[in-house]
Amino acid sequence: MKPWDGIISAEEQRAYNAAGFGRSSGIGKRPALLIIDVQYRTVGTTPAPFWDAIKEFPTACGQVGWDAVAHIARLVALFRDKGWPIIYPYVSPKESFDKGRLAEKVPALMTVARNGYDFVEAIAPREQDILLPKKHPSAFFGTPLASYLVDLGVDTLVVTGCTTSGCVRGTVVDGFAYNWRVLVPQDAVYDRSATSHAVNLFDMASKYAEVASTDEALTMLQAI
């Protein structure tokens, strides 16, 4: 079962397959792990259902975020053991000059308490990791991410975090456009909408990335 089964119809999946979408392009030999926006503002300070989590942070995704954190932690452990790079693209506290279209579209993002921007402790960065503040959905837009990846000799991006339909997707599409191989562990990304999560995973799997479970991703990575 894929996350999109039951949401994307069998006929639509058949149409994509008939057109040749969704072929595997594999992964390379020098991966980097991207952990996007896994901050308390996106999960809440303690595991809770969505409607409880948003009482603390309106931007929280609730339990699905905490479920993903557990899978991200498994990937972090492997990357630390292998000495592979871990990069944290993250949103820093919003300032008055950050308003723009974002404040008009999603005003709640402008009022997050400062502690909401802290990294979730279970997967928090260490001294050797790369912190990458960003202002927009894609981790590439207006940041030196591409330069860091070239310097590190990275050929594969393992993209985790949130939201599946927003910053994860934006980063995956841009990474693909730069010709990096991209792997998305489907249970290590999260979204407040189960439908949007599933549809975007389907689209990424069809066009831009390898999409697999964390178990499958770990097997692929351990074989390097």
C-alpha cells in the first residue's frame, strides 16, 4: 500500500504509469539528510491530536508530526554513524520586514511564539551539522544550500520534515531541477492535511523523487 492508494484512483495511477511516469532513478553514493522545519511550532511541545496541538501553536500538525519525528530520528542515527552531512533548513522568527505576501496569505505564521522556533530535541542539530535559515518554502530559494551541497560532493538528497505539500515539495522540486537525486521517506514527512500529504507524495514519486518508507530508505542507504 502506498500513502496515496484510496485517494488517487486506480485509473489515474494507471494513466500515469501508461505515460511512463514514476520510474525509479535510484540513489547515489554521497547522501545528505535535510530536516526541514522540524520545530515545536510544527508539532507542538508534546504529542497531541491536531485540534489540541493548534491550541498551543496554530501552525502545528499534531500527532502526525511526532510520528514523523520518530522516523527522522532513525535516519539521523544512521547519518551520524556514517559521518554523512545533516542539514537543517528552518524558518527563523518572523520580523516586521518579513511580512510580504506570507503575512497576507497565512497571518498565523507571523505570530508564532519564539519558543516555537526551537528544534525538536529528539532530532536537534549538533555542532557539526549545517543550519540553514530560510524565508521561503524551498530550502534552495535565497540560501547557499546548493553551494554547500557542491562543496560536500553530495549526489543525493534525503528530504524529511514538513510540510509535505509546502517546504518539502518546494525543496524536492528545486533539488530535482538542479539534478540531485532525491529520496523522500514517506513517513518521515508530515502535513496537517492527510489528503494533501498523500497527493503530493504521489506527485513527487511520479515526477521528482524516490518515495519509500523509512524502513525501505534505511535499507537503500545502508547498502551504500
